Amino acid sequence: MISFLKTLDGRAWRAVVAGWEPPMITVDCQFIFKSEVDWTDAKGQASMENSRAINVIFNGVDLNVFKLISS
């Protein structure tokens, strides 16, 4: 799986290694998710790479393993 992710796109593999957190803002001392419209291009690209990696992982396993890792 690692090799496949790396050959697909090095950025997708980096998303797996580094993890991904959605952009947040502080409102009244509470963190809330930032609207996707307000994301920077870099955050949008990171989100896309994370989604690509998740898609590869979920499509690369059988149904029983998918049920285990998707919950």
C-alpha cells in the first residue's frame, strides 16, 4: 500500500504520514471548522491529497477490513 500511494502521488503519501486537520477558527473561545470557501489554496490542496489517500486505502482492502478501519 505504501508503494502504491507513493507512486500515485507523493503528496498523498505525505498526507498519510503527516496527518491532516481541517482548518479551524476561534469564535467566543471555541474552535469551529472554517468554511471550505475560506480555506487557503494550500489547505484545499492538503484536503484533496488526504481524500485521495483515503480513497486509495479504502478501495485497496476487502469489505471486512473496510468495516474495521472505517469506524
